[in-house]
Amino acid sequence: MTKTTKIIIGVIIVVIVIGGIWYIATRESKEEVIKIGAMLILSGEGAAWGQASQRGIELAVNEANENGGISGINGRRIEMIYEDTQGSASNAVSAYEKLTKIDKVKAIIGPLFQTEVSAIAPLADRDKFPIITPSYAPIGNRPNPRNPLLIWLDPTVEAEQMAEYVYNQGIDTISVLGTQDSWEKEVSTSFANKFESLGGTIHFKDLLKIDETDVKTVTLKAIKDNPDAIFLGTYYQFLNLTRTLSELGYQGKLYSIEVDEYLSNESKSFTSGLQFISSDLYRESFRIKYEEIYGEKSNIPAGQSYDAMNILISFLRDNSTQESLLNAFETFEQYEGVSGVITMTEDNKTIIPTAIYELDNGAIEKLNK
């Protein structure tokens, strides 16, 4: 063997070794990351919810990555890919297609509006693709009641709890105003049915269009004959209705459901004294951590999103395939998170602890139930 031949063979060996190292390093670097998609409302109306949700997700992901990733020390890190749905069902569908087909994510967190969840639920069932969301959609809109897995209090349960609270405050007659949005229709109907079953009287009930601008006529009907109170089972028309009630000089009791910081601030001049039901305050450790990092109080759905992400992370530690993730969804029963003990009932209702709150010049104060 000549010297030249030896040099050539040596160069080939070096190239092979370097190529092998590069291949292994590349493969390992790819395996170090688990890509998770998130469909959130990051712009437009509802962006405050999207921002709170994103921050909750980021807290959970950062904690997991700082503690060694999915499998512990030197485990696979989580990489989040966010898509802005702007609260639109069609945008949610587009985001779903991108995240699953182009980004090849392992699972998805979100979306946030029930119309979005209803739009992507059939797609997730068709593709057998795991989704966990801090939101809700009627069971009739979900071919698989466990996928998306809902980390949000069932609105029928919440509305019935509020009806019991209101009736126990000595309210005998009440008007109920909601909208034709499916979540708000479910809330308003469940509240009214429960209130009547307890012995109360529904003075007036109406479901407005979500984009109705002139609500004066329906509001006048609601306050005619002076009912003891009015229940507002709506987010979309909350500001419009409370403002109109104030302009008409309504002095009676007001009750509602799921009022956030945005609604409380925007209505502070005319909703003091309004009481509503919502998830119980997040665990103190989470609230302190959130405020230290982001410089503001944790608002819904930050805690629910943090819990949803941590539930998904716990599933990923034991399940390497999407099929096994879906099996974990099917057997999910309970999780103790910053939102309290999250329980899934046999009939696929999500139960989360609630509390009663009162508005005071824009501030949200928790009351003892």
C-alpha cells in the first residue's frame, strides 16, 4: 500500500467518522425538542384572554424545561409554536391545519373561545390528534367528548350553582338575558331552569344576537314590573346591557357569570354591587409568581392554561405516541392544580371549584359563599 493510498483511506475514515458524529448529533438535537402548538387569541377583541393564557403556558413550559425537560434530567425540552386565531373559528381551523400538517407538533393547547373549540373538535377526532384546552364546547359539538380535553368548568354546573346562590339570597323573581352564542345560551337556560326548579319565577327571558347594538327594547321588557334581580348570562353583551340598565335608572340587583378584569374596568361606573360566579382564586404561590414575572395580577384563563399545560406535560412523560396520549385523555379523572382540584365526571363534565365575587368600582372582590 502506497503512502498516497494510506492518506486517501485515512481521509475517508475521518470523513465517515465526522459524518457519523454529525448524524448522531443532528438526530439527538431533533429528539431533544418536543414541539407543542398553541392556538390563542393574541390580537383583537379577547387578546387579554390570549395573553393571560400564553403567560400561563409559558410558566409551565419554563418550569418543565428548567427541571430537565419531559423525561427529567437531560430530557427532551418543550418548544412552543403559537398561532393567533383572533377569536375566529375559521382562523382556528387554519391554525390547526398549519400546526398539525406543517409544524408537525405533538399536541395542541387551545383554542380559547367555544366557537373555536367546536370548529376544530371534529378535525381532531378525524385525525386522532390530541388537544387539551382551557375552554369549553357543548358536548354535541364534540364527536369525542374527551378530545379536546376540556380544562374549564362545565357552564351548566356553574350556572346552576349561581342559580342556587341567587335564590338563597331571597330573590324570588328574576329576568334572564343572554345571547344566541351556544355557551351563553347554555348558561342562561341552565340558570333559568334551575332557578325555577328551586321555586323562583322567571319574569322575562331573552337571548339576543351577539352583535345586537340596540338593546333598549329588550332591557325595558326585562325590568318591567320590577323583578327582584336580573341575571346576565353573557360576555358579548355584558357592557351593552349593563350600560343600558344604568341609563334606564335600574336600581335592582345584578348577577352574572365569568366577569374578567376587562369587563370590570370598562363597566366600573355602572356595575358596582354586581355579583358573579367564576373559578375560585388561583393558588397563592401561582398568583405571587405570576405577578413577580409579569408585573400584574393573574387573570382568567392564566391558571387554567397553566394547569392544562402541566396536565399535558404529565401525560407526555409516560406516553410517547399520540395514540397513547388520547388513551391518557380517556382515563383522566382528577388533577390538583393552581385552579384547585380539577375533576372529570363519568358523563364528561369538568368540575373546578368556584367562588362568588362582587364588583366594586372596577375592582373584583371575592365574597364568602
